[in-house]
Amino acid sequence: MEYTTTASSVAPRDLAPAIRHDADALTERSLRIWGAGDYDRIAAGFRHEADAFVARRSLRTGDVVLDAACGSGNLTIPAARTGATVTGLDLVPALLADAARWARGERLTIALDQGNAEALPYADGRFDVVMSMFGVMFAARPERVAAELARVTRRGGRLALANWTRTGFTGRMLAMHAAVVPPPAGVPSPLLWGDETHVRALLGEDQWEIATTLRTLTFRFPHVPAETAALFGATYGPTVRTLEALEPARRAPFMADLTAHWSQHQRATGATTEVDAEYLEVVAVRR
């Protein structure tokens, strides 16, 4: 599915069902996870950090940019504000529709494609800048993603990734999910993308000049931690699917643990949630 999004219209082209008939089991699994709930409500909790991430890229008018696994547009929209030519790609049609509505509201022109970061539908060397914030790290076959990111980035072009670390708040939260509902055999942990040594080997220092920085974002939600945990239970795809997979008697204990995790890391007072979460920023130049 592709959208060309302007201030006044969204024109879908080559419409496809949410799960294509030729999609394999791992792709279908990703669609089921990230199509569950309402991820845009989660993404709203760290949009300030997405803005800062894009600002560090120093995009210019005319730069050709890809936001891979773009979700509801946390990077796509601020990138388009710079005057760059921006494409967002995601597996989930509903998230692309969220990004399209956001772009219309700001009178921005972007392209939005339904597709898989493991097989990007773009020509070799098409993009000056490729970005992903907590997106491509969740692909089931990271070696394919790494190869595709290199293929579509022009020589001298830039790659910028934000990946949750294993020891940070979100990494520990995701580990809670995997502990009760393990991933399929052979699917590596997405948190490996947050390990500097691993990501250097995965991307390949023969193909990229790589720099990494540990950063911290602050989740901000307008309610207390217990309500934030409930929000994740209702709208964050991995949590929604974990709860569905658990036996009914195990759901309340899991949510109690999730609530405790948010409460223990709360640093705000009053009826708001503020929790710091570490991530690894990877910035690379294509050789």
C-alpha cells in the first residue's frame, strides 16, 4: 500500500489486505503484534525525544529520507517539517493512516508505503538518510534488515537508529513480556540492537563508519503510573498480545508486575507519569 499525503488528500495506491496471502508466518506475527491496540497513544509519550532525534540529523531541503518501520510518524513528520523529501514505511496500515492524518493536519507532503523492512521496495542507493526509532529493531530477521538498510542508503549517506537497551527501563519491560510468552524459536531478542558490539557486527564496519551514543528519553503521560500500565495493556501491541496469550489466571499478576515496574521508576509527582528509558543511538555513514 502506498499513500501520497498532502494537506488536502490521502490517495491510496495499490491497496493490499492487512496480511498479504504470500506473507510468511513471522511477518504475519509482526502484523498481529503491531496492529493490536493503538500504538499512536504510546508514541505520543515520547514525541519530544523523536523531535530531538530528528533535529540531530540536521536535515536539509531536498534530502531524500526514509523512516523505516515508521509507526504513526514520530520521525516522519518532524523530518518533513525540515523540507526534506520523506517516505515512511511500515507493515501496519492503521499506523500509516495515523501518520497520514497527522501530515494532513500540518499541511505536509509525505509518501507512506506499506512494506517490510526485511525487503524494502526501493532502488539501491535511493536515500540520503535512513532513520528508525524503536522500529526496525523488532524485525524477526535482523540480518535481512541490516542488508536492506545498507542497500537503499547511498554511499556517503547516513543511517540513524534508536534502539532500546537490555538494561534500560523499556528493555526490562520487554524482558518481562518474553519471560511469560517467549518468542518463536530462532527469533533473536530485539534488544540485541541496543548492544553496541552486536549492532556494529550486524551492520558491518566494512559497510558503515559507525558511532554510538547511549541516550535517555523520558516517557511522559498525563496520568499516574497505574493508569500508564493500563494504557500499555490496552494499546501497546506487545503487551496486548502477551495478555491475550496468557491464561486468564495469569493476566492480573502480569499487569500487577507491569504496574509495579512503572511505579518503581516514576520520578514525577501528582497525576502524571515521567519515567526515564535508556536507548542506544546508532549513527553511521555508508562507505
